Amino acid sequence: MGERAKRPLNQDAVSAADDSLYNGHAGDPRPNALFDAAGNRKPLDANDPDQAGLRQEWMEAYKANGGETEPNSADGHTPADQPVMPCDQRPVVNPVIMAAPTSLDESDDGSEPPQPEDAADEPEPEDSAPEEEATGADEEADGTAAEDAEPV
């Protein structure tokens, strides 16, 4: 487990570490990791394993110029050639449900198990006759009042 620069970075220490690193390699053949062919400075590549020594050199210069560091909380699962740790971002899952849409009865909130249907919804037995409408007076089929009819 190594160490890393503590944030926020000390900008004076950053400038001094940059100057120390680039001045220490000013005579190296060009182009190289720090200078292009024209002699312009190139930033260090945090992902290039070949620049690990240069990054370590820069960190030493940063600390020497007053920059604070903190332990790197690497979990040890990062490959040695991968200087940048992966973020802990969790993948986003957007499931696609492939089914016919259903609709729920608004009166059923789903909290109780379904009950048997009421007896009122069942059809009436065939032997019972439908009730006659009340018209105010009972009439026979021939139009005479039931009271006037002779008993049979």
C-alpha cells in the first residue's frame, strides 16, 4: 500500500515538484515521457506503467516541498500495472419486462387474499318464478280484478 497526495493539493508544492521533475530530466534525449521533440513539457500519464518511476519521483519532490500525503486505501485487488484505482460506482440496471400489461381492480389493494364471490352474484335457481311487479291492484290475465274472481 502506497501513499497519495492529500486533497486539496498544495499548489506551491505542486509547482515546485513539477519544476524539480522537469529540471532533473531536461538533458534526457527527446522526445520522451516528459518532453516532446520541441522541448515542451508533457504531463505525466497516470495510466502508463512505464512512468511509475517518474510518478514516484514527483511524489518525493511534492513531499519535500511541503505537500501532504495520506495512505492509499487500495484494497490490494488493483493490478500492479494499473496505477489508477477503479471507482466504486455500482452498475445501473434497467430491466426490461417483456409481458402483457395487466390492470388491477382499484378496490383491491392486494393486502387480503381473494374471497369467494357473494351468493348474490350467483344465478337464481330455475324453479323460482320472478317476482311480479306491483301495480297497485292485482289483476287476472283477462283483466278482471283478482278479488272479483271466483275461487276455483
